[in-house]
Amino acid sequence: MIALYPGSFDPPTLGHYNILRKAMETFDAVVVGIGVNPDKQPLFSAEQRQGFFQKWIDRCIAEERDRVGYPDLFRNRVCIEIYNGLTVDCAHDVGAEVMVRGLRDGADLKSEHYISRINNRVGDINTVFMFPDDQYILVSSSFVRQVAELSQDIEKQLSGLVDDEVIAALKRKFA
């Protein structure tokens, strides 16, 4: 079964990567769908966000190759697509049978439940909700952007919330 994991991922957090890893353990293949919203001004281009995911996936493949007996979770089972338009159209275009969404709290549940009902109604696709591990429950892209913009020490403040590639890019953006 193919799943679509859609989002803006601006920037991707370790919580996003955690949900992707869980999706990879659940589905045969996962397409990370990086949505382009014409009403929003992103911090990073869609191509940059795609690059963050690809570098992280490449590192995971290298780490798994070094572990004896560890299943090759990512190789040929995950890809990253940039899309415009409706998420349900992207899901159909990539052959996804379900969408994956991460939930952190009750507020996420309320809004994501509404979106999942709309997606089911207009696109006849179901949503599977996954919870990140506890250490990622409070992290969001908007929080990361705000901390990066206001922090005197981005590396210290965001360590453990986003990976080193994202921290370096945030430091360049807000230097």
C-alpha cells in the first residue's frame, strides 16, 4: 500500500522525520508530498525542503547499511514530490491509497479530523493519523521559524528539534 505524507514542511523537523519513519514501518511505500501554497510565503523553497528530506533519507540509508540485520527501510520505498493544487489530486497522481498525518495534541486532532473528512469527501481517500515520539510532541515548523528568527543561539535552541542541515540553513537565513 502506498501512502502520501503531505505537508508544507517549512522547515522539516525531527518530528516530521519521526512520522515518516513510522509510516515507512507501516506502509509498502511512502511519498512525501511537499505542497506549494500560493497564499503563503515560505521560508525555504520547495526544492530546498525536498533537499532536506533527501539528505536525511540518504543518511538513514547509510546508517541502516552499517547495521547488520537491520531492514533496509528506506531504499526504493520513499520518494519526495513537490505538488501544487489539491492534496487529494497529488494522492491520486502518485497512486496513494491513504494519507498520513501527524498529530501532536487535541488542537491538531480537531483541525486534522476536519481536513480528513473533506479529503475523503472530495477525493475518496482516507487519512491515517500517527503520533510522534514524546520528544517531538511540542515541535512544529512555525515554532522552529519563530525561534530561528528571534534566537541569539539557533543551534542551542533548536538542537534535537531539527537536524543539522536545517539548523545550518536557518543560521544562513537569519545571519
